Amino acid sequence: MNIQDPAIHNEATAILLQTYGQQASFRYGQYEAIEATMTRGRTLVVQKTGWGKSLVYFISAKMKRNHGQGMTLVISPLLVLMENQMEYAKRMGIRCAALNSRIKRGSDERADILRQLKEDQIDILFITPETLMSDEIQPVLPEMRIGLLVVDEAHCISDWGHDFRLEYGRLGRIISGIFSNVPVLATTATANNRVINDLKAQLGQDVFISRGPLTRASLNIQTLRLGGRKERYAWLLQNLPKLPGTGIIYCITKQDCDHLAEFLNQNGIDSRSYNAGATDEANDEAIDAFYTNRIKAIVATTKLGMGYDKGDISFVIHYQSPANIVAWYQQIGRAGRNLKDAYVFLMSGKEDDAINTYFIETAFPSKEESTAVMTEVENSSGLTQAEVESRVNIRKQRIENTLKFLENEGFIRKEHDGRRYRFYSTPKPFVYNEKHYQEIMTIRKQELEQMHELIRTRECLSQFAVRALDDHTASKCGKCFNCRGHDIFPDLTISPEAVHAASLYIQGSIIRIEPRKRWPDMKKMNFMLMPGICLSTYGDSGYGEMVKKGKCPPPGFLPCFDNQLIEKAVSVLTPLIRENEITHVTFVPSLRSDLVKDFAMRLAEKTNLTYMELLEKTDAPHQKEMANSTFQCKNAMDSFSVKDVQMPPRILLVDDIVDSKWTLTVCGYKLMEHGCQKVYPFALADSSHEEN
């Protein structure tokens, strides 16, 4: 241990012993990082998960308070990480609070926290970057007495980091601006040389770097080449019960989390889904069940990733391959913190590359998207996001990201008008730095190829991964699949029974079609669809694959939906038809094909419903060309009309593919506008793709 200031060492050690007992001692490098934080302007800690980076700023925060200095402001990206850290901070007698999206603007709780901040009654404030940048917090920052700024998961600041986030984009400028005279501690477990050099430049002063070896000795790693959803489900069903303890299964999309957790639960393996699409209550319940070991696995997106501290996680499984080794290694670092052995499995297949490439290519808005949004904002006196959506044919999520990107780049600003945010242009001339963004995309595609190399390599998997983080101290682990030459856990086979169970679940999965309740202008709909049924996910094994083959048959075959789809539709629709006294079937017409019409006629015959052609299609752009709700709704309104016929009271409305739901919504609206009482939508496949 290198002690430069004995007084700091004595005080830091006293806090450590008081908190963790007289046998406690600092890990290698921890004290040096604390001393640097107390004595230097800028400190960067790059240490492996479980090393104890949060202890550095907990002790530093307490010491600064003991010396009469200001509070510590911790910028943290994840709510579960904040809650996890607050528990530990409170054990040390640190008064702490959090400001994030869960504590609503204008609430009594938020007002009380802001009051305590002004009165200097909080030792550590955990805050998300979005909240820090808000027009509510920015004006009061100068009033806060801040003794230390901590940027947790600092790789998010860097364009070159594996998990760059637009919300973090402005932190570098704030560090060199309003926080230029405040000591800064930046921490991360996942940074290679390129990211470290970028962070040093952004921190803006002579930086003390605490960097240690990244090898996790407890991890037993194995890669698994598995085909699609059926094979992966079967492997998990067969092998999860063999693994000790509890663990995490990471999925890329929210939908994958929900479906996999449901499959496991239906087959006797207790699990919970955790993702950004779930309610706070559902995620809280999932975390509590996981933390108290009441479930076998939590099935999560990377929302449960950085910094989450549970010492007895015995396995981490990736259902899909992440986009790069750095992100993967950071996530598997959740496992084996307080265990001698933990197990890591990396599944991979063709579908992973398509998802990862999509995320790489859409990380930054395109020049066309940026220019289109910027033009509308410049030519206005302030626009809400909804108003931008009504003017620009770009997906809602892409518009949201583009506005955030333009704000972080300083081209626009946002202000809250008491009801919602409005965006205004700034004097800074708009210039799209295409060369820089292309360089980042190129690097990320190279990192994806490096991930492929990890999956293919016969080298030690641990050593290969650590070298990718520019740590060349690692030796062969002796524990991974390649080092052993066989499975890391006995008999990791897939039985025919497990494959059958996976097939049954996938073929039996029904997706509910929830009705849209509002038009894009936020007015309530006066005619709404009833809840409906979608048979499958487009292209998925089983029925989704049949739908895709029916629409896009091999050369020499005409498009036609297989009779198995009719039989399955009859089985799932019969209870709906009986319970709701549905009498007629109609369909969403197309000018390009009679495929849906043919299916609706066959379905009517099998269900003994009356077939009617109630809707007409006019020549209009294809709905797939419409990117957000405003354009999708308007295009659907312009595309369909209702025939002048006697309208039956209850109708089953059939389409082949559902995506945004606007085609079904508008067709149902028009049918009800012409006298139908209730419309029940049915589609063969869902082609929407959710992000995590």
C-alpha cells in the first residue's frame, strides 16, 4: 500500500473498520484511489466488477463531510444501481437521497429532497444524467455545496465506450464548466485503452488512474452455438435445474425477457422478467424475489447490468450474444463475487447479428434524420416532440433520440412550459459530424467481429476476453470450456422432451392485440377495438415461420397460408367467438394480393361465421413506409373506406401481419362508425420489434 498522507489513511481505515469490523482491510489499490480522490482534482478508477469502486466514494464522501466540505453528487445511469448503493451508504451512516424518474416532478417527495439539498442536509445525492440536465435541476446546481462529483459507469461518457448513452453526452462539458473547480471521481469496470484516453481528455486535468487486473478467477465460461428460439429454450429448460443457486439470464429485447420467463415458469422453473417495458412495481417485485433467492433466475435486459451487487449470483447466461466483448465481460461480472465458482454461458446464433447490427447502425441518428428534425425546430417558435412527429415521417423512438442527440450537441435546447417540454434552436450552427459517427460505427462493427472471434476461438476464453480490454496480465484460467476440453458442468445435453416442451410453448404462444386508446393528437377515441389475438411472432419457429413462408414462398410456388394456420386459428378463436357472440368475418383488403381474403374465407367456413367484404382499399402509400403514429394513422385513414351495406353487430376483423396496429385500429374505427357495435381484431403474426 502506497501511503502519501498518514492522516487520510488513518481516517479512511477507521471508517472501514467501523463499518465492516476489525478484520476488514482495503483491497489492493482501494486506499490509493481514496487518497487520490481526497487530494487530487481528477481521479479515474478502472477496476473489475466486485473490486469495490463504490467503497472509494462512500469513504471519500464521509471524510469530506467530516472535514466540513460539501456533499457528494453521484451520477448513476440505473435506478436499481442507485437503490442498491443507497442501502450500503446508509450502513455507513451516510445521509443519502436519489432524484430520478420514479420521484415525479412536482411531488412532495421531490420538493422535500430539493429543500434538503438547499439546506445542506444530504451527504450523497444519487442522480440520473437526465434529471441532472433538466431545467428543474440546472438552475439550483450553483446553490448546492458540492465537495465531490462522481461519474459512475464513466464509460458511458465516451463515444468509444461499449455503452455510450446520449444522456451522458453533456457531462464532459459540464465537468469542464460548472464543475471545473470540483474534484471529480470517474469509475468503470469496462474500459479499454481507447476509452481510457478519451475519458482522460474529457476529465480535463492531470488525472490519477487506478487500474488493476480484470481477470475474474471465479468464472467458468462456456460458449454455446445454438440455432433459434426452440433450441435455446430447450437447453435452458434442461440445464437450469442442474446449475447451483440463482442467476441472471440476459436477453436483448423486452419481448424475449417476457416470453422466456413465461416459458420457464410454465415448465416449473421459477423466474421473473425485468426490463424497461415492465411497471416499476413488477420490476421491484422481480428484484426482491431475486435478491432473496426466491426464484431460480431473473430474465433481464441490460437494464439490470452495471453495478448491481449481489454477492451470491452463481450463473450468468446470455440468451443472445452481446455486440462486443467489453459489454459481455461487464455483464458476466455480476456472477461469483463471493463464490469460489460461478458459471457463464454465452449462447449465439444467426439472429444475434441482425439485432446487434441494427443497434450499432442506429446508435446515432442519421444525417437525414438530424437534418429533418433540425429544420422543423429551426422553422418554428418551439415544438413539442408530438409536434415534431406530426411533421417528420420518422419513428417515434428515433425522433426522441434525435432530439436528445441535437440537444447534447448544443444545436437545440428544451424548456418546460408547465405541461410539456418544447424544443428551440440555439445560435450554434447545425453541422453533422458524419466522419466521427462513421468512425464509431466502424469500431463497433470491428468489436462485433471480435465477439465472433471469442465464440470461435480455441484459446482460453477468460484470457481472450481480458486481452480485449487491453489487460495483458492474464494467464490461462484452467476453468473455461476451452481450457478443460469439455463442458464446464456435467452433462449439458438437450433431451427430446425439452425440445418438445419448447416447441409446444412457441406454437402455443398467443400475443394479445391491445387496443389503441388515443389518436396521435392525444384525443380519446370514440370508437375502440376490442382486445384481440395474434397467432405468432413473424418468422419465429412454428407458426411464425409458416406465416413467413406463406407470404414469401420459394420460387415456383404461389403465396398461400398453410391449413395448419387455419386449424390453429380456429382453436384459439372458437372461445372468443362463442363468448362474445361474434357472427361475421371480414378482412383488411389489399391491392397487391388476395392472400388475406382467401384466409378469411377459409376461416369463416371452418368457424361457421358469415363471410362479408365490408372494407375497400384505395391506392395509397404502403403502410410500412409510414414511420410513426401520426403518419401511420393518417395513411390508414386515407387508405380504407366502408362499403354501403347492412353492418353486422359483432365482427372478427382479420389481417395477416400486425405491427403498429394502426391499420386494424382505423379499419375497426370505420366499421364502428358505420354501425358495427364491436370489432375483434385477429392477425396471423406480429412483426413489431421492441428495443430494450
